[in-house]
Amino acid sequence: MLTTPNQHSSRRSLQHAGEQLRQQYARHRCSAPFWDAYHQVQRELVAAFPERQAELCNRLAVFAQRLGAVEKAQLLELADSEV
């Protein structure tokens, strides 16, 4: 499967975001500092890739679920342009 440069860049950014969140969760668990970091990472990703906003937010939510920060991730509906 071929990816566009923008998809590759967003994937790399998402991997970096995951590492940041993993570190924050290890330090703070589910406390306010973790959620502050989560929202900061989310804002940065959406600012860099606004056309993939819902997809990136969903991926972060699922990541938070896998970390154990939430029991069940609440996902956004994808826009037609993101499908």
C-alpha cells in the first residue's frame, strides 16, 4: 500500500505522540498532568493535520484506552474526506 508524504508524516507524528503519552502515563497515570499532556498532543496533531482531525483524535483515544487511561474510548464519526 502506497502512502502519500502527508500520510507518512502524520503516521510519524502519531508515533511520536504515542511515545509522549506513554511517558506521561508512566509518570502520572490518569491524573490531570496526563490529560493536560494528552490535550496538548491532540492540539498539536490537529494543527499540523487539520484534514485528518477526527481520525487522529480517534487514534489518540484508542491509544489512551490501550494505556488504561480510559475503559472505553469514545470515537468521533469520520468526515467523508477522512474515509
